[in-house]
Amino acid sequence: MEAVPARARGFVAAVAVLVLLCLLPLSTVRTPWWALALLCALYAGCEYVVRRRFGGTFHPVLLAAAFLLPPPAAALVPLPGALLCPVDQRPALLRRVWRAAQPALAVWGAATVHWTLGGRDAVVTSDFPYALLPAGAAVLAFCLILTALDGAILAVAERVPLRRAWRGLLSRSLAPVAVQGLAGLMMAVLWRSPYGPVAALLVLLPMYVSWWVFAQYHRERAAHQATIRALVQAVDIKDGYTRGHSERVGQASVLIARELGMDDERIEVLRFAGILHDVGKLGVPTRLLRKEGPLTPEERRVIELHPEYGHEMVRGISFLGEARAAILHHHERLDGSGYPYGLAGGRIPEAARVVAVADAFDAMTSTRSYSRARPVETALVELERCAGAQFDPRMVGALVRALRRHGWHPAVTADEAHAPVRAVAGGGTLR
């Protein structure tokens, strides 16, 4: 984002001024300058490596500073690293100021909470488990400030409603920041021990390894999403009348899975299944997909091959798991009259029964070349009428309950929601 709105520049300037106010008492507090200099250098090195290799931010050193230094001194620790690290996007100066001001304010808040609760003495004397209480409160303050600023800059720069901008930020960032806070506490305790700063530095090695594993996981996930996005876009290009259908079926499948209480990993697989259920249409002649009149029996048989085509296309993609079975069997019917294999009842994989209901619901509520969209309530009544013969009543009931609770707000997100995930707690607009 090269053109940053004036209101966003003003917000960054206001946060920077607030940081300067936090630094004013620096001359009145006893500051171990050698420790401050070492922590500044250490954070700058870690920030450079992590940003270059993983594209995120590294908080253990900052949180260790919050546990070791007075609040004004702790707020200085992120400044050299943030100001000196290269910036790939313009305006570089504004982004550097934001990178410096946001963590500086967060670490100042964490240090203030920690010192107010007597955490400094607990760290010096290694008073466990009491030391965990002020440290935990400091980590919470740190995370709250980071996420509040992240959401605020997103709202100001891109005019996103505040509630939407903040939604999910704290819940996604709290656990990773808590883990890094524990590492920061270990660093602080070892720093104050007879072994000194050298022992504290050893904490960074396992943290670096865990960060590398975390980054590898997100890279692999991004590769998965890119694979799925490419396949879906190919289907949408071939069958323009159903553009967005795959994404909507994925969303409806997620609603059903959540209503049934499935775990997050399985919900994600069912989302993949819904998104890719029609990928086999890439093997069907385009003229049949776009035909406006009724299909002949022979043409219908050709189209009914698309589940098998789709299964063949994705059988080698291991991360799809049971989504492959859903792609193959989503046109089976509970009474055994479906295709491609005429499976009945419980022989139809559960994932396929979920996708079948989601697919039928979106087909009824979307305008096609051969039919006009029906209202949501009409589609639900039709699903309930066919439950037991064509659809699994349990899946139909789950979709009905979910839609009546949450409503139906479909959105095609292939180009935005599956973009690489921002760095946790600090991936705001100006990062």
C-alpha cells in the first residue's frame, strides 16, 4: 500500500508521540545501560533474521526487556531494530516509525504492569510460581496493546469497521504471544541468575527452532491454499454460470460441520471438499456445462462422470484427506439411486453427505443457466422434504439450524481469504 491516507499518517504520528511521552521519565529512573544496549542489539539481530527468513516478528527479547528493565527503558529496546531493519514497501519512513512505535508502546505497557505487580522482585529472587502472575498480566497487556493498535490502524487506513477490524485478533495472537512470553520470562530469570546473560541467550535457540517450524507450517498451508485456488479458478473459468459456487459450497459445508461439533482440522478438510467438489468438471466438455436446454441421456451420463474425474485429479494431494471421498461421492443419494456407484445410507462417506446438502442448497439459491435462484427458506423446505431419501436428515437439520441462527451471507473469498496469514500480533496494514 503505497498511498497511505492522511488519517493513517496522523494515527501513526499520534502513536509515535505517545511513545515519546512514555520515554520522558527515562532520566529519572535507574537504568542498567549495558543491559539495555545488549537487549537492543539482541532484538535488532533477531528482528532482522526473523523478518528476512520468516516474515514475522519476534517477541521473547521484548518481553524479557519488560521483565528486566524499568518501563521507559524497556520501551527503547525495539526502536533500533525497527528503525534500522530494511523496509520493502513504501512509504519506508512511515512504516519504520510504525514498526518502532507499536512494539515500543506494547512493551512499555507490559513493563508497567509487571513492575506495578511486583514482578521485578519475583524475577530477581526467582520466586516461582508467584513470578508467573505478574508475568502473565504483562503478557496480556502486551498482547492487548498490539492487537488494539493493529485493529485500529486497519480501521483507520482501510476504513474497516472497528468491530470487524478487531474481530479474532486477540484470540489468534494470545496463545503464540503467551508462549513467547514464557520464553521471555525464562530469559529474564536466567539473566538475573549467577550464569548471567550468556545463559539467557540459550533460550533463543529452541525459540528460533519453534519459529522455523511454525513458519514452515504456514508456508505449507499457503501452498495448499494456492493449489486449491488454482483448481477452483480453472473450474470457474470453464463454467461461468457457476462462478463462486465452489466457494459457497465450502462455506455451507463449514456451517454444517460446525453445527455438528466437528473439530477444526476436520472442518478445514470439509471446506476443501466443498470448494473442490466440482473440480472434475474440468474433464467435461464446456458445451455441455453451458448448455441452456435439457440434456440428452448420453450428455447426462458424460456429466455424471465428473465426480470420478475429480477424484482422479486430486487423489495424489495427500493433505485433502477425506475430502477426496467427498469429491467422489457427493452425488450419491441416501436411497441408493445416486451416482457414480449407487451407494446407500451409511455406506456414503459422512463428508460426502455434508457436501451433498451444501451443494444442493447453493444450487437452489443461485441463478443458473437452467433455473432461477430460490429464496433461502424455500430451499430449506425442499431440503427437509428430500431428507431421508436423497439427503442425510442429520446434515439437513444441521444446515437449517445454522442458517436460522447465523443467516446466509455468501462471499467469494478465493482471492483474499486464502492469502498468506499475517504475522501473529503485529501484522497490521503498515507492517
